[in-house]
Amino acid sequence: MHITESPYVQWILKQTGRQEQELREVHRSQSSILIEEHSLTLQEIIAHLYHKGAKTIKGLSKDLSLDPETVKHYIDKLRSLDMVRIELNKRKSDMTVHLLSAIIPY
């Protein structure tokens, strides 16, 4: 059996494809409404904030290789779930994102 035929590898490829599709849709729609609560990208952002601490939108964008506007939509979703708080940083004209809870509600 070739490695790409492995059920685990097939699952990973499916998840990656789903994540890429979601990122395209969120970027195109310019809204957080399409983001599901169990989104892999949301989980990545939560894990990043948990391990690295508070970050700016620009910092998250750079660290996760995502467009800053797309990151803002994911942060909006996390805010609607009461998982982060935003602090306006006037000097850097950016927002700092603080993780409130590392417990994922699903």
C-alpha cells in the first residue's frame, strides 16, 4: 500500500482541503459568519495564543501565514465565542489579541 492510500493520510488530506476551502470562503466573503466553531484555523490561532501569549493581528498574520483581514475575521469569531479579548494598540495602529480561555467548547 502506498502511503497516500493510508486512512490516516487520507483523513489529513481531507482536513487540509477543508481548511483551505474555508480560508478561501472567509477571505472572499470578508465575514466571520462562515467560520465553524470546530475550524482547524480557529484551533491553530487558539493554540498559538496559548503557547506564545498575546499577539497583534499583524503578528498572528505573519506567524500563521494568513492575510491580516482574514485573521481579523477569525478573531471576530473567537470574540463571539468569548474566547479572546482585544486591546487597541494606538502606537502600532494594531490590535492585540489576548486568549481568555484555552478550553475549546466542543
